[in-house]
Amino acid sequence: MVSTRAQTAADPEPDFPWGGAPCPVLVADPAGRVVRCNDAAQALLPGARPGSRLADAVPAWLAAAHQAVCLPGPRTAGEPDAPWSGMIEARRLRAHPSVRQDGAVAWWLVDDTDHHLAREALRTERERTAFLARTSSTLLSSLNLERCMDVTAQLAAESLADAALAIAPARGRRLPVVTCLRGAAPTSALEAVDADEVPGLGEALRGFPPVPSRWIDPAAAPAWLIPEDFGPVGAIVVTPLPGHGVPAGALVLLRKEGGAAFTEEEEVFARLFAARAGAAMSAARLYAEQRAITEVLMRELLPPVLHQITGVDLAGSYRPSSDHERIGGDFYDVHPATAAGEPSLVTLGDVCGKGLEAAVLTGKIRNTLHALLPLADDHQRILTLLNTALLNAHTTRFATLVLASVARHGDAVRVRLTSAGHPSPLIVRADGTVEEADTRGTLVGALPDVRARTTTVTLAPGESCVLYTDGITEAQGGPLGDAFYGEERLKRALAGCAGMPAEGIVEHVQMLASQWLGSRGHDDMAVVAISAPRSPHRDAGHDRTPGGCAA
């Protein structure tokens, strides 16, 4: 019984023009005997002669295809009519069966080599494109240089070679190297080696074009380049990792002896991979450099550790407007006296705006005030010079400021206060009375002239002077979430702080303001407390008190 597993075609007539057929054709009966073949088929398959066994004349894939077509039984539903294919003499052919009425099968062999190569090239290209996309996504997910080098070496070892090395530019006399074997975890090392002893490596680290792998003798590879237990090296590719204007490093690919050498296409693909890896490593390096610069600058902008003034209790606290930021527009400083008998200068201010721009102007103001320390007791002169400096800076920002000249007089502390557009300091007396210092003035950095009124207060033991920024009084919250904390609430809070040390007052004010806010947004908040200690020697042995960010 003849199967219906293939399309049935009419039997070619005896006068069918076999010699003129466009492709090799052979006919075999259900028993697997060759019945007929044209000249093209006989040239392709010399053993295919009438009467010969098909299995002896054709490749195994074609014999199996004939057996499958001739098997009895119904055709499976949905079974495709696609032809069989396989290799014959380094060519790929598709075999199209046509079942004759007598049960014999005519096999039409069509050369599919070029189409197959095109399909394989398209598949390879798709796989490579997907790999490069995955590479970019994986590498750019991290701005850590060491992580980028690890991922680069690991991806290259898994998809491009038997082992890979990601090498960064030298640190001093050592090369940072990450080595990875296929299927293993990457390892890092600092190698005290000369990159120029590997052909093409020194050039790659300097950003020159890659050296073709055929120019590199694997036998000359130094020991540090070959992973442990790797064995003899069969081929090496060295390609630069291009960065943003400067080389990001080099990529070294290794294949074992006996394996396939790198083709020109594979080297080109390695360069495409290296371009993405180099971009990621370069971005990570730039980020690390910018972060280091930012850390250095930020240390100068952060609230300082307060210098303690002999016989005076000082504390400060700062909370930036955003919890993820460390700097802002509020600031405070303590400048100890430069000579005996002269007052020390305490400053607290608020720059218009928030964030980094405000912090930069804050740094300028703080440095200027530090330079004007010899004028610590002449507040009007300090404000005039500071105002001139800010106007000459061509900035549109301005600042409010409180200056406090502090000096010990017996058991008391004398404080001269000047406000330049800033909320007046509050004086907390020993009996719980809270007074507002009688000082007013214009802000600095906005008008050609600065006018301010200075007042002097004396703090008896246990009394304090509190400087604060409007972030405290303008903290919006409360039960309904729309009320300012306000000066009256602040005064009532300070009334309960009579006799408390400066650090306790600062922490108490920040705590109450935070509770009032809840989780709502707020402006920068800074508080400084200047207190006359109950015992003038309570701080003996300490020359600094912490001043930082409130929790």
C-alpha cells in the first residue's frame, strides 16, 4: 500500500526530457530501488543507477526521507509539505518528493546552498544583534567600574571565546585585569607587567586600531595573560575598548589550541562588542571621577564641626530640604577669635533657593566671612564688604544673615547680634522668658547698600541665644497639614528649654519641627544655640562639639 504522506503527481512519460530537467531527478520504488535518474542526478550521485539500492546510492538523510514517504498509514493532520534537506558533496540540497501512481517516488533535488547560507547569516546576525542589545542593557545597568569590567569579561568568555580578559589603563605601574574562563566567575588582579610585551595590547590601551589576530603568535603570550588550567592557546584577539574621548581599556579574547581560529567576521563582531563595553566602562569611570570631585567639594559645603569657644556652650544642627540631599542653602559657622581678648564670630544664614546652586553661593559666603574674621566686632563693615562681593559675583541670588560676636565676661557671655534680613535671634532666659533680639537689617547681595541695627545681649549662666532659619518657622504641617509652625510655637518650645545645654535645645527644636511636618516636604532648616554654661569649666578638655544633620 502506498502512503499519502506526499503529494501525488503524474508519472513522467517515457519521453520525459530527463536530460533537460532544471535539477537532478531520480525515481525510486517503494522497495527502495532506483528506477530511473537523469544525467544531472547521475553526475551528482554516481551510484544512483537503475536497479541499485537507494540506500547505497544516496546519503542517509535522503534514504530516510524516501522510507518516510513510502511508510503506510494516513497522513498526520497538519503535517507540512516542506521538503527534506541535507548535504551532498558540500552543497545543501532540498529534496521534493512526488509520488507516482505505481507507488514510486520521484525526488527532485534543488540546490539550496545559497539560500541556506543567507538564512544562517540572517539567524547569526539576529543572534548577534540580540546579544549586543543584552550586552548594552547589562553593562549600562551599573555605574561601578569594577562591575562593568567583570560583566565585560564574563559576557565575552561566554559568547566570543574560551576565555576573556578586560584590562583597564594602568594605575601607576600596574594593570587592572579581570580574567574570566567560560563557565567560571571572573577574577580581578593588579598585574605589575608591561602591556607592550603582548602584541597589540599596548596600542589598544592607547586607543590605536586593533592588530589582526593572525599577526599575534599565541605561543608568545606571557604567563599572566593565560588563565590557570587553560592549556595551550590557539588564537588571540586584542581589541581596544573605546571610551568617551579617551581609551577605556582593552579586551583580550583567547581560544584553546585545536579550536577554530577567529574569523574576520568574528573579529569585527568583537570590536562591536568592545565599543559597547568601552562606552559603559568609560561612563563608569567618568561617574567615579565626578563622584570623587563632588565628595571633595561637598566636604567644604557641609555644616562644619563647630569649634568650641572657651567658656561658651555651642551646638548646631542642619536638615536639608530633601532627605536624599546633603547640602542646601542654609549654613552656619563658628570662627574662633584670632587673638586673645577679641570676640569669636558665629554666623547663620539662608541663601535664596535650594540645591547645588544655593550651596555654591553658600560656600562663597562662608569663605568670605572667614576672610573677614579680623573685623569680627564690626558687623556693618563685614556686611558691606560681603554685599559688595556678592554683587560683583553677577549672581541673581541673595542671602539673609545673622552675625553674632561672642565673648566671655566673667560667668556671663556677651553676644553682639546683627540681622541682615534674617529672623531675629531669640533669647531664652533662665526663668523661661523668651525675648526677641532687637536687631533688623536689609538682606545681602541684592541692593547696593546694606543697613542693619546691632544689639548686644548678655547671657547669664543657663541662658541661651538661639539663631534659626525660616525653614523652622515656615515648616508647614500640623493636624490639618496646612499650618506653619510659626514664631509663637517656637517661642513656647524654647520657653521649656530654659537651663538646657545648647545641644539639647538644638535637638529639641529640630525634633518638634520634624514632628510638625510629618512626612511633608520642607525648606532647609538650621538652628544654632549659644549658651552660657552654668559652670564655666563644664567643657574643660573639649575643644569641639558636633554640628551636623538632624535625623
